[in-house]
Amino acid sequence: MPNKLKDIFSDSMFDLGGRIHFEDKKAHRQFLEALQIVWDEGKAVEVKGVTAVTTEAKDGEMVYPFLEHKDTITNFVVAPSREAVPFELNTKYGEKIVLFKRYYTTNATILETDENEIVYLKIVFIKGNPSITFTYRTQPQLAKTIKDIVESYNTTIAFLNELFKDSDKRASSDELVLIRNIKETFLKLESFFSILYLLEQELELSFEPAAINSTENDQREIEELYLLMIEKQVIRLNEKLTATETTGITVQAGYLKPEIGSKLDITFLSKIEYTVYGQKISVHTANLLSNSIVKQFEENKDGSVKILYDGTDSQPMYISYTGFKTIDEAEHEMRAIMEHKEKYTDALTFNEHMKESNKGYKSSS
């Protein structure tokens, strides 16, 4: 009797247990088969034929009914027990955490992030095998903002650097190459979305992650906008300009006409329309036309003169331009072009800029 009283009045933590009730032996057998699948494969399995679940609280030798689920059961699923395993990482955006869920199967220990993370990760440790299986999936469309994507990729890079060391002697040369390729992939992705984030800030707009199907879509427009609006570069139009019978400029009466055959530098304003992930972006440009040669003049009735020009085979005409958010900024630059003309005459084409900047984006590591 004293022992029973001790059990009743003990302040130790009680245990929770329970019973599962099935509609027949077949349902019970399917439940046991589901348990085996969970144990072997680590995946959740739905079980049919469960009629009730009774939970009990056990305190010492005393057992008390706790809860009974009977008529409310519509879907019964057996899944592996998962425990949270956080990885704390120092990144350039501060301390970040990659949260894994750890569970076990017959032959493996598995770490897996939530399926809806921007970067989904899964690591499988096979029992008795020094190697691991590493799986990743990028899902930028699930992010709320472009900034979230950038930080997620940066966090993944920090995690990969912790998990996979380039100096790891246990890894084969092929494995080291694969690891470096994965890291390089995330470095490029981070850099690409960093460009988008910078453009958002500069252009005062927001790109919707859900509209991003692939980094290949609209990439040319994004890279050219980055060159113009962020790096403030001059771009040379990569097209051969061909004059027609009407190609020329009109000047007012009294303008000092240049000599036939002399070179003529022409500045003018224009506008380029870009489309990036469904957003229309207008950029005002200040332009310089170079290598134009005066061909002839045409007198107009009002006294103005039209100067016709053309290029040569050895020195064809070309246009170089800079980009601005407002027409006022573009006009200011157009008036100042001749003060730093060499920036325009020596400008690189878009493809040449891309080659110099390592295929369109610079590493932000």
C-alpha cells in the first residue's frame, strides 16, 4: 500500500500511450505493412480501416483514459518520427539557421529541410558507408521577395562550405569536382539574384518571385539593365549601320556647314523598353553616333539644311549609349558627351562586356 500511495502522489512526469482500433484483421495487417514501409523508406503512408484511437496517461501503476478519437477520424497517416536539427551559420547577412528534420530508416539516417524552402536540401547517411547522398532543389518561385532568394542562396553556400571542405581527403577527385560545381552553381545563382535586387532598389520596383520560371528568361534584359543602371557603363550597339538616301540631320539656317567628306559626331536622345518578368521598364538613353562622313547637303525652302551622311567599309558607323531613369538625366549627359567622347568611342559591345564580367554576372562571394 505505501508503494501505491507513493506512485499516486509522486511528482514525476507521467507517460502517454495509446491504442489503435481497426475495423478488421485486414486493416490491422495493412497497418503493420505501412509501419514496415515507414521504417524501410522513411516516407508517410496512409492507412485505411482505423476506427478509433485511444490515448492513455500512465503514472506509475495507474492508467487513466486521456482522449478518444472515434467518429472524427477521416484520414490516418503513419509517418517517421522527426526531430529538429538546426545548423547555425555565419553569413554576410548575419547569423542564419538551416533547419533540418532528422529521421531514421532501416539502413539510413536522413536530414531533410521542409519541402517548401527556397532551397530544399536532403542528406542521407547510409549505415556502414562513409559516403553520403546529397540532394538539393532550388525553388525561387516560393520566396516572398527577391531579397529572400539572395539570402537563402548565400546561406546555402555557407552551409555547403561547412559540410564539404575542398581539402577533405576522404573525398575522391570526382566527388571534389562535383562539390565545387554545386558550390559554383549557387554562387552564380546568388550573384544573378543580387543583380535583380540591386535593380529593384535602383529602379524603385519589385519583381515577383512567383513570375520567375528560370534564370534564363529575360536574362539579356537583366544584364543590360545592370550594365546601364548599376555599373553606369557605355554600351556600343553591335549592329552595322547602313545609310539610306534620306539618312541625315537637319540644321537651322546660318549653321556653319561642314565640308563634304569630313567626320561628323552626332549626339541624340532615345528610349529603350525592356521587359523583365512581366514588368515594363523604360530607360532614357544618351547616344553618340560615330564615324559618320558628310556625303552631301540638301537646302530646304525655310533655309534649313539637311546634312546627309554615311560610313565607310573600313570604318562603319556605330552608336554608343548610356542609360538613365529620367529624360532630364539623359539630356544632361547628351550635352556633356563630347567632354568625355572617348568613353563612347572606346565602348564595348554587350557581348564584350559579358565576356569581361564572367558571363554576365560577377561573383558576390
